[in-house]
Amino acid sequence: MKRIYGLVCFLLLISMATAQDMATVQDTATQTPVGPFFQLVKIIGPNGVSIAPATEGQFLPPAPVPQIYGFQLLKTYRLRLTGVPQYPGAELFPTVELIDRTYPPMGQELQYPILIEISKEDMLAAIQGKYVTRVIYVENPDTAMPVAEKPDEGLSSFDVPREANPLAIAKTLGRPVAIVRIGGRIPEQGEEYDDAFLFGCPAFVHYTR
């Protein structure tokens, strides 16, 4: 089952489309707008962690990881994360920015989403006041190690020096597709979420089990 959120945002996006809206296409036969491309993203993390994207200025009820969403390209999504290990009651508000897409076989998109791991280490670092940036990239097939990923055991990753540009480094290793940022400002309890904090609540699709 899939549910589409942000219909109002979706219509506004189409009405304001420009040549730079890579994710929007026009049906030349009927001249009716066709929706932007939704890249499937699977968010994974430790047991007990729940996530919730925002729609219409509010976060949805939390759902336990893993969860699969369809996010638009060149959009940034704010998530609310609860169930942080060792910190009951704590909340984090990471963002996911889609900067490129993948090309799975037609009809098999759900089998090949972009995998985004919210790791325990990154959550604890954010709780301690650090700002974590993770860049997810598709390896260059000519240079990639012939080792299969095991998402249940966590994704392969490595840290770079604080002064380094992780996006630039990722570009030397493959094709970056997403940027995850964890840390920074956390709204006060009871504070209303402003539009800038939620990045305008771009439309998304939630694929439920």
C-alpha cells in the first residue's frame, strides 16, 4: 500500500515549474502535468528507533524503522526521529536531501531503494552536540570492491577529516545520490515548526507494509 502526502505542495510545485525542475515533466499529448519523480528511499536504523516525515506543517505519527518513502529529487526532507538508544524521550530532526536518482529495473523499484542508515553512533554524536553529515553514493562499478552489502548489519561507511568536504570526496568514489545531516537546532518542546525548518514540506509517498 502507498499513501501520498503533500498534495497541495505537489500542485503548487507543478504550477511553478521551471526549466530547472528536473523532476517535473509535461505530457505533450494532453498538456497535463505529470507528477515529479519520486526516488524510493529506505531508512534503516537500530531497533526501537522511529521516524516521521512532515506534511502540512506537522510531523506524522512515528513509525518504526525500516520505512520506505518516495522522495522528490532536489528536495530536502525534515524527519523527526525518536527512540534514540540510551536517551529515552530524546528527539532528533535529521534531514535527507536527494541530489540524484538510481535506475533500478522497471517494476523492481521497491527492491532497489537508496539505503539510508541512521546509525546509533551518528545519533549519539548529534545528542552530544555534534553536527554529522553523511553522503550516500553509488559506487563506480569499475573500481568498487566485489563485496555485497548486508543492510541488516549496517552499511559500509568511513569518516573523513572535519575540514574535508564529504560531497567532493564522494564524487571521486562514485555518484552521490543523497546527503543526510543530523544535529544542529532542535525545536523547543511545544514550539511550532516554521516553514523554513520543514523546508516547505515537499510532497512524498509512504510505502506501507
